[in-house]
Amino acid sequence: MPQTAPYGSWRSPITSDLIVGEQIEFEQIEVEGQDIYWIELHPQEGGRYVIVHRTPDGRISDLTPPPYNARSAVHEYGGRAFAVYQDTLYFSNYNDHRIYRQTIGEAPVPLTAPGPLYYADMVVDPHRLRLHCVLEDHSRGDEEPVNSLISVDLVSGEIAQTLADGNDFYTSPRLSPDGSKLAFVTWNHPDMPWDRAELWVGHFDGNGALGDLQQVAGDGEEAVLQPEWAPDGSLVFVSDRSDWWNLYRWDGEQAEPLLEMPAEFGRPQWLLGRPSYGFTDAEHIAAAYVANGVWHFGLLDTASKSLTEIETPFSEYWWPRPLPGGEQVVFIGGSPTAATAIALLDLQSGEHSILRRNFRLDLDPGYLSSPQPIEFPTADGQTAHGLYYPPHNQAFQAPTDQLPPLIVRIHGGPTSAVKHELNLEFQFWTSRGFALLNMDYRGSTGYGRPYRQSLYGQWGVAEVQDCIHGARYLVERRLADPQRLIIAGKSAGGYTTLQALTTDETFKAGASRYGVSDLTALTQQTHKFEVHYLEKLVGPYPQRQDLYRQRSPLHHSERLSSPVIFFQGLEDKVVPPEQSARMAQALREKGVPVAYVTFEGEGHKFRRAENLKRALENELYFYSRVFGFELADPVEPVEIDNL
């Protein structure tokens, strides 16, 4: 018989130590022959990114030893930090931003010289003994860094050629099968890569320079991403020219759709790389795609243009990479009921094997909450989406006269999307008696270009309305306590949190992780990749300074009366610490209960185990004090002013 206890005070085996103790994150998969390589984020090693190798006989080992950190800093968010050819790795080392070469079984050695140059998105060119990659040059001090595509000589480590420059951004250099051509994606301010991006192809001359450039796609309002060369020499890419990120093929003269459907075969390119498809042979593509917010996996026949869905237990797919022979594909797979995994799928039988889990889950399923997709009406006659997690713990039940506190969780971006995978941090809350709504508000990806762009000009308004309507939707169904509604988010989600608390009284508390409080200051402080993003989300600057001030929570802190806890990395270059510090001080002076927690050495994401633990426990402690419930177990307290 379950024990009766108030919501929020249930004892749970899903502790902060469990969450940060062994949990890792996966990123970037590469295949070379039958060998498989991927990156793991190890919070227990200070947030170090490690390249891992699996041999054909199943042996798994870490390749990059401490202190090497296989992470790129291009665009600040990085991505695609290594390439592999035969038995040699080439990786970007975050500690000094140099490219290192590592032969399997040996120690890494530096390839490029020291300096303020960042590298990413590398591809080995064995025909010319060069490494083609994205370069971000930070040598100009306070001036904006310069991006280009370059070739690095694999013997000397020197920059042998500048392949393409003059535009603001370059990504995705992809070498044709015969080595004669290079495809790449480029775009310019004020666009983001999901607004408008062009696909180009150039031909190498005898000296390794890239010439005879031809634009393949990207005219008008079209965002192109993920170019990949087919075995027959045609070029496949993803374009949203139909309002959906669908697959297209270019034969050297014209591009045609491989499949037209209301689904997305790609994600916003916040990080470099992250493909959603790969060729199993000349006529078949293994692809992940999202329809109405839900991910699927299938095999596309490029001759008949037909897609066959493959049923798997996964609901999230990242980095699918086919193995030679076309019978198997490896990918990062997630589901709501099992730990995220590196999985190997047999395309014929549909059977899969697990190569690695991101944590060991020795929990009774009776402690896990199953997410439920919901959609609900919001402002302007529109519809918003989300995943609702009910409070659940097999050992506890709440008094019959109580409703649970609700956390409305806001993803970042704001072009990101909720993930249909097991999230122990969410289960940390639901197993203690909290309900949780993970929002896919207007502006999220997975519902087509119009939905993604419906936030343009309305950031700080539309998504706030969606969060409010989502909370009220659950209150009306007696699934949440209207007096204990919480809103919480990271980055752009932190901004939405502060904006919701400033413009409406629905939410009674909030938590902001590295959130924006002053839009005007952000335009002057943030990094190159996003410096013009607000022109899309809010309006042109400085012409609409009034809007920037109107939608900045810092300038309207007198309207905010609900308690807030702030978490901030002191090395954050995307949302500088001043954004949180000034907002916390304003609330402190106003007499609003507030806590401000900072982390040395952390940037625009917390990666160290001890900091992840502290943030989680501080947030729980904060809610317990604000709403007056006892905690089942002691957690690290946090100083709360004005309470």
C-alpha cells in the first residue's frame, strides 16, 4: 500500500547523485570500415568530451586521454569535433583550440600551431593529404571573428588553401566520392541557418584550390542543410522550400525532391553536423524524420521514392551512420522508458543491439512517469504542443484533497524541441510529486517552417502565451495546483521564464538558468552566431528599441512579485553573467524572494557533475521553502534573500 504524503515530499530513489554519478551524453558518430567512433561527455571528468572507439569484435575503449577535450568552440556551441580516416583521428581540442592527430594506440600530437583559431566540421581528403574544415579566426581582438572554409596540410599542419570566404558563416564541407568536388553550406547576417542558407559546389584544381563554384540551392526563403554525396556522385541535401525539411537530389544540373511529405528530415543547425540520414547503398537512404513532433526511422528507396518505416523501441534518433555493406546502421537512440543508447540496427530484420547506454538504470519502472503528448488551444486561435509528465512514485500517493505543483519546462533555442527520451532530471521531479509539462511552444522545430517562424516578431509574447495556456489547460483538468505553478527554462527558456513572471501572474515561482533579462544588452554582448538573431525574433535594432525595452524583464522588474532562483555560468559568452546578476539584484532590492547561484568555469551549459548536482538540489530546496513542503531527504541548501 503506497504511503500518503504531500506532493513534493515523496522520497525517491532518483537522487541527484544517481543523475550525475555515472550519466554521460553522446555526440557525433563516425564509421570507418567496421569500426565505430563516437564522442561522450563525461561530467565526472570536469565536463570533458572523450572520443570512444568500438572495434568490429565489440571491444570499446576511450581513445583521447586526459586532459584532451574533443570539443569545438566554433559558433560557441561547437559540434562535429573530429574526423577519422583509416586508423588516425583528427580532433579539435577545446583546451587550446588546436587540431590534434592521433593514431590509434598512440598519444595525440598537435597538428596545427597555437593561436586564436577554432576548427570544426572536418573531412579528410586522402587525394591531397589535406583536412578540409571550418575555420573561425579570433585573431582580431574585439572585432567579430571571421569564418571560412580552409584546407590544412596533413603533414605540416599549415593552412594550405582558403577554399571559400567572404560570407559570414560556412559549414558542412563534404567531399565527393571521387575527390574532385566539395559541397558546402553558407549564409550571411542577419539570417540564422534555419532561415536561409545556400548550398554550393566547387571543383578542385591541380593545386587544391576550389573554383568553378556553382550554387545548387538556397534561393529566396530556403534553408538548406546536411549535404551528402551519394555513391553515384549525385548530391543529396535537406531543404525546406516546401515548408518542410525534405530530402532533395541534385544530379549536376537540377534538383528534384526525393520524397515530399509533411515531416522534417533535419534539425536546426545549432551545432555543426548532426546528420539525420546516410546512404546504405547507391539507391537507399536510412533516415530519421519527425512528424507532428514525433521521431520515426525509415529506409528510403531513391529509385521508387518510397519510404518504409522501420519499427524500433526508440522515439529519438541522432547521427544515423550506415556501416559498409548496407545492412546495419548505428545511431544515438532515445526512448521514454530506457536510457539513451548507441544502438546498432539491422535494416532487414529490424532487430537492434545496444552498444552503450548513457547510464545504468537499475530502477523499478514503478518510479518512472510516462510522458503523454498533448496539444491545446492557445492565443490567436493557434495550437501549441507539449509532453505532460504526471507525478508518479509507486511508493507514495498524495492526500485526495491535493493537486500537484506543476513545472512548465521551456526548452532553449527557441527553435529547439522537446525530446521523447528518458530524462532523469524530469523523473527527479515527478517521482517527488511534481507534475511537469515540457513545452513545444510556437517557434519549436518539428512542425514545419510556418510553425517555426510563427515566433518571429513575437518572442517574449507568443511563447509566453503558450506556456500560460498550457498551465491553465492542466489546471482546468485538475492536473495541477493553480497556486503552485512553476516555470523554468535554460537560455532562451530562461528568458521566457522571466518574461512570463514579469507580464502575468499565472506562475508563482520560477527558475532561470543562464536566461536573458535585457534584450538590448544582449545585442551588444552576445557572440557572432546570434548577434542578429533578435532582429528576427523581436524586430530591427535600433529602429525598434521600444520593443526591446518593452520585452526586457529587467526593465519591468517592478511587475515581478514571484520568487525566482537564478543559475549562471561565469564563463558564459552566449548570455553573459551580467544578464542574471542584474535581474537578481533588481529583485533583491524590490524585496522579492530570490536566490543567485554562480558556477566558476562553466559556460552556456553546465557540464561538471558537482555543478549539475548543486543546481538540481538548490532548485528543489528553493521550491520547498517557497511552497512550504518538507523534503524527504536532505539536499544542499541555497541562500534565499527576502524569504
